[in-house]
Amino acid sequence: MIEEMIFEVLMTVVSAFWIMVPAYVANAGAVPFGGGISVDFGKCSKNGRRYLGNGKTWRGLAGGIAVGVLFGLLQISLAETFDWDLPRHTLITVAALAAGALLGDLVKSFFKRRAGKDRGEKWPIADMYDLVAGSLALLAVFAWSWVFEYISVWIFIAILIWTPLLHRGANIIGYLIGIKQVPW
């Protein structure tokens, strides 16, 4: 009985991570690809603040999405090859997760600028959950039946627990190796 409960909890945690890999990888993958033309083309709102800022570039957006989708395709291949009992991604789910993570980040940056916060300035909850909100929203739009099949309340809770841990760890590593200016 206890072994079954431990196994169920473990599978929930692993499934939550597995589901979010394309989003997590896209979010982290945008950083090394960044640079070049900003998504907002340098435009400012009426109050003189940039819409998004220099940290959101087309190259980072495209590179992050591409890396997220590639990792998702690898997951699809691994799950089929080894017949793992994990959620079965599709091209649509990996693309929605990867693109949604970065679109969530863009939306958060827009509101962060409206709130008067600068690039790199902490915005604790939003900085950690923007990728979750964006990726799950896009996933719900394009693959609602998949969401209903694979994302239970417990898996959603596990995603909410995993995300800040991975986000913080990835940011610290990025800072230590010199690809991020701040460790958050």
C-alpha cells in the first residue's frame, strides 16, 4: 500500500516534469540565442517606457521555441522507443508548450514594463510562473483533449512546485557561466 502511494507520487512528479520539458527548455534556450533585433523593435509606449525591452529578441524567441520543440521531439521518440508510461506528447503539444512558454514571458515583460520595473529586476511570482501560464494556456487552446487526459490536479500542483525550483536553478547556472546578468 505505501509502496503504491510512493510510486504514484513519484510518477506524478515525473509526469509533471515530462509534460513541461518543452516549455522549460524553450525558456532557458532563449537566453543563449538572444541578441539582435528586439521583438518590440525599440518602440516605446506613451509614457516613454519600452513595450518589452532589449532582452526580448526575435532570435531568442525563435531559438528558444526551436530548442523546446527539438527536445519535445526527442521525448516523443524516447517514449515510443522505450514504451514509457508517461504522457504522450505530439508535435502540437510540444510546439504549444515551447511557444507558450516564451509568449508567456513576453506578456509578463509587457506588464513588468507597465509596472515600472526594469530588465533584470525581480518580479518574484510573475518571473517564475509566466512560462507555466503561457504554455498551459496555449496548450489548452490547441490541445484541450490532451490537457484533459494528462494534466490532473495533482500534476498541475507538481508543475507549480517544480517550476520555481528549476527556474531558480537554471538562472543561477546561467549567471555562473556568464549568459545571464542576474541570478534570478
